[in-house]
Amino acid sequence: MSDASHLGDFSPYFSDEDHELSITSPDENIRSIERKNLLSLCKLSIKSLIDVSLRIGRHLVNPEFPPLLDVLISLELLLRHGLKGKRMLLGRRKEPWDVIEAFGKIACDEELNQSIRSCRSLPNVRTNAGRGRAWLRIVLIKKQLSSNFLKIINCRDTFLSEFYENYAALMHEDSSIIAGLLVGLNVIDFNIPMKDINLDTQPLVINLSMYFKDENVVQYEVSGDADREKSEYDAILDQKCYLEELNRNLKSTIATLTKKLDVSNQLVAQISNNLTAALAKCQHEKDENEKLLNKISELKHEYQQASTKHDVNLATERKSANEIKVRLEEAYASAQKAIENEKELRQLAEKKSHDMLVVKEESELSLKVARQNLLEKDDTINALRQQLGDVKQLLIEWQSKELNSSNKSDLDLLETVQKRCNEKDSIIRDLQLTKELNKTEIEKFQKLCENKENETLRSNQQKLNEDNLKMSELEHKYNELQKKYQERELAMIEMGEHLSQAHIKASDYKEVSKTFSESVWVNDKSISDCQQCKKAFSVSRRKHHCRHCGGVFCGSCSDNSMPLPSSAKPVRVCDNCYTFLLTRYNASTRRE
């Protein structure tokens, strides 16, 4: 009893990474003792709450009432005992709330589901541990704690085996005693406010110092000294169980701390090994970087030599191309002048031929007019001949009829008629002579015209043939010169393209050399935050080097890979270098 002041608080150890009451030991005796101590603790707290409430009143309003807190903490410890832990390193840890929520889904109990929904809707409760504590208080207020606890225990074979280990307190039949004791809490009216309580960070500590005193030990109504001695003996046994439980919890904390220390030592060893490997890799990469810098300097020197040779060759080729271009332009100008002269001569010949055609047409018109005149004269001659013939017949008839007449007047008429006839005969003869003369002149004129036309046509034809030959020769020369000119232009265009490609390659080499000269392999020890998102590095957020700029970034800011001149395979680069390299590669592909 002397150590009661030092061991007054019962605080089982719970780490942030484990939810079991203690580290499970393979010894079944230790587990059974642990289970019995936990059950006896629950019995003590429930009996003490009932006894105190009967003495001070059945209506409880204070949420910080110590016996009430002891009952709630002991029940939470009972629900946590033997709970299967998480299986992943970064997974969500299991809580008694997970068991209650899963049971509400399969139980199909409307009152239980309503209490679960009300726990979810509490604004000041944000964790699953806080929701489990709120559920215990709500069902205690509704006087449904014993019934719900009994329902959960009765499903230990079908439901609880998924959440608890075989050594858990709820997996044994002794837990049904707790359900029977919880029925006694129904005589108390709980009116606990839920708004002003911080249930998320409530410590799991039970102050059992009051249970060591005789006046606070749960006593039953007995008669005589034997019953009083028995109650004192039970109180001493409960104190012994408490001390054993406290000793076991201290041992479990020591074991967990030793395990954590071993894990931390392993982590330190692993980190040291990783650090040595990283330093060796860094040194190797530095050597490779120096080799690459030497290669880049050699490539620069070779490129400068090749560029100077290329510039000299380009200068000579440009001079020769300019000279050839000047010659071709002169030949082209002379060919154009000759073609213009030939065109002028051809136009003059065409004008002369046109004039000859006009003269020929005029002569043909005059011949047609002369022929028409001759035809008209022939018609007049024929008409006069017919008239003469008619007059002669009339004279002959008249002479035959009147031979014997001796009229002088008639004779005069005959003489006049004969004179007129003679005159007409002379006129007809003159017309015939003129007709024959006109025919001869027309024939001579036609012959002359035909001879002149033939001579002019022959001469013009010869000139045209000569001009056509000269034109064909000049066109042939012009086509050859134009082909040469086009070939020279294509050669100049190709030379310009080669020059542009050479300049592009030179700019690429300059950019690569600049990036290699500007990039510095940053020491990861001197950097604790990502150089882009500024987030602190941790176990889950590791450091990564960018192979292009040498900076230190997190995984999300360097989750890209690009091929670099230093390596054929794609390597890790940061987001900024990735966008820069991508734009440069796109520009080079477009130029090609």
C-alpha cells in the first residue's frame, strides 16, 4: 500500500503506429493474465460508478466525473484489446469505431444505425477514435450500451474474428460478465453534453488510487465479520491485479521501445549504407561529368575547325557562284538582245509581205473591173451586130420591093442608113481592137504580177526560214542558259540550307555547352526542401537529382524523363528542364 501514491495512474501504452494494448507475447499465461486484469478493471470501474451514483444520486450531468471516465476508458481499452493492427506502413490504423460501424452495416438495427449517424454528424469530432468515444457516451445516454455490447459479443465467431485476435478479451466468454454488469448502468440517468468535450485527444489514463482505500472499494450488503473480511480480501486481490497490470504495461512499453530502438538502428544503418552508395554514385557521376565536359570541349574544338573550313569553302563557292551568275546574266542579256533584233526583222518582213498582199489584192480588183468592162463591151458589140443584121435585112427587103421607085428622098435615106451602118461597123472594129489590146495588156500585167509575187514570196520565205533557224538556235541557247541558271540557284539554295543546319547545330552545341557549364551537381545534404515546390523532404518525400541542371527535387516535381546528350537512355529531369528540352526538340524537328 506504500507504493499507491507513486502508481496511482493506470495509463496503458499506445503508440501512434499500433493500437493493441500491449505487444503480444507467445506465452498464453501472460495473455490470460492480461485479459483477467482488464476484465477485473472493467468490473471495478462499473461497480464503483453504480455505488457512487446510488450514494450521490442517480442523475449524472458532469462529463468529467472520474468514475464515469474510468468506466468509459476501461470499456475503450476492452474494445481495443487484441484489435488487429494495420498491415501497410502508411495505411490507416484501425479503431474500435471501425468495428462498430461494420457491425451497424450487418446488424440492420435502426437504433444502432441512428446512433452511428449522430456520431458522424458531430462537428467537433474529426477522428475515428473520437467517434468511438462519442458512440459509447450516446448509447450510455440512451441506455442501450448493455444490449449493443451483448449483440457484438454474440457475433464473436462470425464477425469479431475478422477484427480481433484469438487472445482478445471480447473473443472469450468472460466478456459476457461485463455485458451483465452494464445492465446495472440503466438505473442511472446520464445527461452528458457532447459539444464542449474534446474526444479526439482524450488520454487513456485511469486513476486507481481511490480503489486502494477501504471506503471506495465496492461493497455488497453483507451481515457479519466474515462478509467484511471477504470484501477486504477481494479489494486486496483487485489491488494485486492492478499492480500486475501496471507492471505488465511497463514491460510492454520497454519492449516496444527496444523494438523501436532496433528498428531505428536498422534504419540508421540502412540510411548510412544508402548514403555511402549515394556518395559513391555521386563521385562516379562527377567523373562522368568531367569526362563529358572534356568531350564537349573536344567537340567544340572540332566544330570550330570544321566551321572555319566550311566557311572558307563556302566563301570560295560563293565567289565562283557569283562569277557564274554574272556570266549567265550577261549571256542571258545578249540572248535577249538578239531575240529582240530577230523579232524586229521578222516584224519588218511581215510588214513587207502584208504590203505585197495589199498590192496583189488591188491588182486582182482592177483585173476584175477590167474583165467586167470587157464583158459589157462584148455585150454592146453583140447587140450592135444584131441591129446591123436587122437593118441589112430591112434594106434588102426594101430594095427588093421598091427597085422601081425613083424617089430621091428614099435614096437619100438609104445613103444615110448605109453611112450609119458603115460608122457602126467602124465603131465595132475599133471596139474589137481595144478589146484585143486590153486582153494582151491584162495578160502581160498578170504575168508581171505573178513573177513579182513569186520573187517576193521566195525571198521572204528564204528570210523567214533563216530567221526561224536563228530563232530555234537562240531558243536552244536560252533554254540551256536558263537550265544552268536554275541549277545554280538550286545549288545556292542547298548551300543555304546546309549553312542554316550548320548554324542550328552550332547553336545546339552552344546551348548544350552552356547548360553543362551552368549546371552544378547540388549536394543533397545542404538542401532540406524541394527547389521547386518548397516542400520539406521526409521518409515519404525523398530527394531526387535532375540529370540536366543538377538540382534536388521531390518525386512529383521530377517525375519526367528525357534523353540527354550525355546518355542515350531517358533519364530523370525536373519539370522546368523537361519543358525546356521538349521545346528545343520540337523546334529542331520542325526545322528538319
